[in-house]
Amino acid sequence: MFFLPKSPRWTAENEGLESAVEQLGRVRSSRKVIQREINEIHANVVNLDEDERGWKGLKLPWVRPAVIAALGIAFFTQAGFGSSSALLTSLGIALVYLIMTLLGCLFVDKIGRRRLVLIMGPGSVVSLIGLGIVFAMHPAQGSVGSWLIVAFLLLFMLFNSGGIQVVGWLLGAELFPLPMRAAATSIHAAMLWGADLLVTSTALTLVQTVSLGGTMWIYAGVNLASVLFVFFCVPETAGATLEDIETALRRGEFRPRVGQDPRIRSYDEEEEEAVGVTPSA
């Protein structure tokens, strides 16, 4: 933590723009990009409305899509048979989880948050359906079925940890406007751990009620719901600044529309469109 830069937005509000420029310079190499972001940050800080600060700001109608998107994906991150499962005690599964989480962190900006979940999510669903089928067959120890359980479990961890487990924590930090960001990230973290508690406390009851195979199918349904939720409610934020995301919220352009580009447009793209230049993909 000692080596990480301060938040440029917090620094601009509390220590001034010069200090914010210094912090941005630690993570940006282009002077043009730094100047553009500083201008956006300055405009945001100057126009801060006291009625938008903290918990009050989360009640505003234009912020609601971000609240729904962040809390929804936080719930599905843990509720779909998440990382709290006791099955993670297996070294092989934990190793897959570690590797795929690292890969997800490396590629989440190149692939995109939304796209990563939509690519990996269906794999989680299929893996859990397969796991449920094998469990329902009650395979004997050492049989082919018992090895299929391990294979499907490894596949699930591969798709889950490389997708929604990465995106679920990331989106909570970037979807909310500056005035209510601290309050919003608190609720987001509470939802993550609340969903984790829900899975942990209900797992044995589900197994006793609907069997182990049935429990896996329920988790598969939750994962399918998470893919549909992301498709309809979560836009692509990769490549957009925090100010771009706030602008989309204020304009009512936050939610993706079927058949249209789900990305939140950046300030640079809007400038290019204004002068008649086609933005690069």
C-alpha cells in the first residue's frame, strides 16, 4: 500500500490539482491524457453537489442503474457456488483458482469486464450441470464418475475464477460517481460477503433437501441468471474513465441496449464523432 498512488480524484478535492497531476503522472505516460483527465476531475470536483454526497446520493434516480448493476453482480459473484465452498480445500482446485484469477486480472482490460463474464459464464453453467448429473449417478470411489467430478469441478473453477470472480470486485470500485463512491463501495462489499454467507449457511440444507446433484443444478441456474443479468444490465466499462461512466449515468445512457454497442463511450470517442472521425474499434 505504501507504494500505490493516491486516488487523483480524492487528491484533487483534498490536496489540490497540482498534487492530483503528480499522482496521475505515476500511472499515465501521455501528457495529453493526463491533462484531459485532470480537466474532467476538476470539473467534477468544482460541481460537487452536497445533496449527492454519501448515502443520500445513492437514492438519486440517475444513480440507480449503477447500484443495481454493482449489487447484482456482487450477489452473483458469491451466490453461484462461489469461492467460499469447502471444496476449495483441494490443492488442485485452489491452484486453478489462483492461476485463472491472475489471468483474469491480466486480460480484463483487453477483453472487457462485461465480455469476460459473458464468455466465461456459460462455461460455469455447463460445468455445474455436468457436476450435478455425475453426482446424481452416485459414482463409486475410484470409478470414472469420481474422476468426472474432479474434472467438472476444475472446469467450474476455471470459468468462475477467471470471469465473474474478477469482475465482481472490480466493478464495485468504478461504477459510482465520486460523491457517493465511499458509501456505495461499502454496500458493494457487504453484498459480496452477505452472498458468501448465504451460500455457506444454506449449502448443507440444500444438499439434504434436494440432494447434492440437485444443489449443483440450482447453482447452475444462479450462474445462468448472472449471465443474463450482465447481458441486460451491465454495460462495458473497459476503456472508459470514471468521469465517462458518471456522464453516462447522468444522461441515462448507462444500461446496454440489445443490438447496440454495450460500451460506455469515452470523451475521446465523442470528440471524434463531433468532428466526423470514425472511432477505432
